[in-house]
Amino acid sequence: MQGETIDIGGRVGQQQSNMKLKFSSLFLFLALLLLRMLLMSIFCFRAARAKKVKEGMMLRVAVQWSYWKPMASLPLPTLRFPCRPPLLQFPISNLLSPLSAFAALAPSDSFSSSSSSSFHVDLQPYLRCSMPHKRLRVAVLLSGGVDSSVALRLLHAAGHSCTAFYLKIWFQEDFENFWSECPWEEDLKYAKAVCNQVEVPLEVVHLTYEYWNNVVSYIIEEYRCGQTPNPDVLCNTRIKFGAFLDAISGMGFDYVASGHYANVIHPCADQMEEPSVLELSQDMVKDQTYFLSHLSQSQLKQLLFPLGCISKDEVRRLATEFDLPNKDRKDSQGICFLGKIRFSEFVARHIGEREGIILEAETGDFLGKHRGFWFYTIGQHQGLRLPGSPWINFGLLVKYVVERDIKNNVVFVSRNYFSYDKRRRLFRVSSLKWLSGLPATQTSQLQCKVQHGPGFYDCSFEMEVGKDGQESVAVVRLSEDDQGLAAGQFAAFYEGRKCIGSGVILESWDDQSFPVCAKASEIARMEDKSKLGNPVKIKVKPEEVFVSRGSKQSMIRE
């Protein structure tokens, strides 16, 4: 009996041991199963993420519409970027290593080299204006166009840590009825796709309030007063490198870059008290220093223009090498932030229309009517729509705007705009701003641009002696005559390749300024212009229709 008891006790102990072993095995099995499921989940997540990146679906837009919408009408100092949790800025795979999160803050050498290795060209010659010898944090203004996209890729190839910014203004949405789609939608789509190629984060910044108050309202008032302001100069000075610089001032960026064709020479580290210098682009046709000439030295010191050392043709070739999604996109010809909106539509929308008359300056003949003098600038020949001859309206026999009577809403035109006795070379400028922080000498020999383009004039520049407290004004005399001098436009000044500053043209005059006959002046002052009857019709002799572009044109009237 005792033996059987001992045997039974041994069996019970063995059964308990077997049960423990089974529970341990089951626990281990479940643990392994959970681990496998976790690993499979991570694998599937990374595979899905890689697929989205490949298909251009990883859109990392940090500033959301819902965040900015209630703040659009607030002044700039109240704008704040939402803070993102640091871990959410990095891929899930980086969370597996404590050091990988810090590594993600720095540019990836392997990514840059792998991107460059597939190219058929050596990128080093194209990086001269991208500061390739130091690693920087760069805020890149990205418009969705080819130029800014290539600028971003060059900065990325140079090893910099880039964040792209798309500037969006709701003002654009006021014109949605002009197209079947939002005017900014396509731009933003391309901007996102370009960023996805190299995993650069893209942030959308709304600057409606600033654009309206600093650009639109100013342009409207200037046009009402008969001036011809330049929206692109104002946009660069007050929005892109004004309000935007203020908005990101606390985000730790070393420079702000864009796709402008210009070059900034910054001083060496041991000479930081020296001013930065704005120089002409290598591509003189595309050079945009004219649009940047009214910046301040403090603005210029923060800017970087990667395209300043290469030509437009090279930019197009690089876009193909980078296989950019917008590589075949046409260049934008529109005014800053207006895109496809015609400027006449912009003016009509915000100023309105007021019917006036068009008179020939030499004879006083009544040629037609217009919608308001603010639609016309000195030197303009398109959009006059003079009645009486298809040769006029199709541009074969052209009349140019030569004067405007602001008070009486009268536009004067002439076919002799290019006659040597009608040209001007003398004008005054105010609102002078010098990029170096110092004005030119009292009397200087400089070069001058009075409009965007490759052309320069040699000029003499002389400061007027004004009373205390009055704004500085200078008199500029060009070496050659110019037909398009218009009050309100900017005149940019150069010393060799260096752009030193600019001012606003106040007025132009000359001993041989364009004459308006007494009859034309008298008709312009008439209160009841309905008595003028029908416009004079222009008749063209067959032999007077020009054959070549350089032909002289003449006309007779019935």
C-alpha cells in the first residue's frame, strides 16, 4: 500500500510538472505569435509607405487649411506655425534607433549621392551659387514652376537640409470664375510632387492679409493717381522677402532661397560686417536683379539664389536630368501671384471702369473711346482698339500712348512715337534704397535699367539738394533716349555687374518732350465730350502698308 501511495504521489508530481511545461510552451508560442504579428505589421506599414512615396502620395504639408483659415485676417505678428511632435517628423523606421532621429536632422549623404549618381552630368559646376562647402538649413520658396524646383534640387544635391514653402494667398480665389479650376491648385500639386521625389517637407503659408495691404492696395491707389507701379518689385520686397522672412524668423533657417536669376555674394565668416552684394545673373536675358533692386541690406543677407550661376537652357536640362514632374511646364509670364489673370482684369476688378476719349496728340482728332486712363501706360500700343481700319487693330499700323490727362481722363496717342524728337532721357527718382546701405556719391556715372530685360543705359546720377526732412530726390540723365519712361516705375542702378539700388521714377521731361497740340488740349478740357460725334476713321493707302518689320508707316484721313 505504501508503494502504491508513493507511486501515486510521483505521478501527481509528474503531471504537475507536465502542466507547467505545457503552459510555458503555450506562453512562448503566444509571445512568438505576437512578435511575428508585430513584425509583419511593421513590414506591411513600411511596404505601404514605400509604395506611397513611389507613387507621389506622401504629402507632408505641415500648415493645414483648417489651422490658417480663421487667422487669415490677422496681422502678421499674430501668425504662428503649429508645432509638430518631433517624432512625427521622422519615418517609423527611425524610431527603432535612438540615434537615427538625430541623424534625420542632418542632410543624408547617401541620398544625395544616390540621386546624383544616376545623372549624366556632373552637378558640381552647377552648385557654385548654392554654397556647397557648408551644410545649411535652407527655407526654399517653391512655386510649382521649373526654376524654383531646380533650385530646390540643387540645394538638396549640395547637402543642405531643405524645407520647401508654398506661399498661397486667398486673393487668387477671387478669380476662380475665370477658369474651370482653382488658379493655384496645379501649382501646389507640382510643388508637392517635386518635394516627394527627395522627401523634402512642404509647408503652405497663407499671406493674404499682407499681400492685400502691402501690394494690392498700393497698386490700386497708384493707378488711380495715374502712376504705373511694378507689382513684381513690390512683391519681392514686401511679401516673398518681407512678410515671409518675418513669419519664419524664429524657425532657425540660415538662408531663404528662391528660383530667381540673380547672384548674391556674401562676405566671408571673418568679414561679416561687410555688406552682401547683389550681382547680375549669368543669364543676362533672364536676369531678375531689376525686380530685386529695392531690397534692403538686411533682406539681402538672408538670401540665396542657386540659379544665379547657370543659364535658363541649363536649368531646363537639369530639370530633365532630375526627371522633375514639371520639367515640360512652360514658364510663367504672369504678374507675381496673379498667375494667369490678365492685369487688365485685375485693374477692372478693383478699380472699375470710366469711359474716356482717345485723341491724336498732333492733330486733336477724336479716334475712339477707352475704359479708363489707368488701363494705359506710356509706350503702350496694344489694347487701344481704334476703329476704322483692320491695319490698326492687327498691329500693322500702330499708334502708341504718348501722354495721359489724368484730370480729364483722356489718352493721347501718336504714330510718331519713335521719332527722334519725341524721345526722353531725363527723369527724377525718389524713394531711393541702396543695397549696400550707403547712397551713391553726389554725382556718379552709373548704368541704369528702367525696365526688366538685358538692356542697360549709361547714365549720370546727381542728388538734388533738398531741405531738411524732405525725401531724397535724384536727377538721372540717360546716355540714350528711351520711349517707355513712366512715372511709378522703378529705375535700378548698377556699377558694372553689381546692382547697388533703385528708386521710383517721379516724372520725365526734356526740352523735346512729346508735344500735344492746342486743339487736343482744348478738347481734353471739354466738359461735354458727347458733342465730338463719331470717331475719325483712318484710311490706309495700299502702297503704305508696310512690307518689312523695319518699314516706316504713314496714314491719311478721310
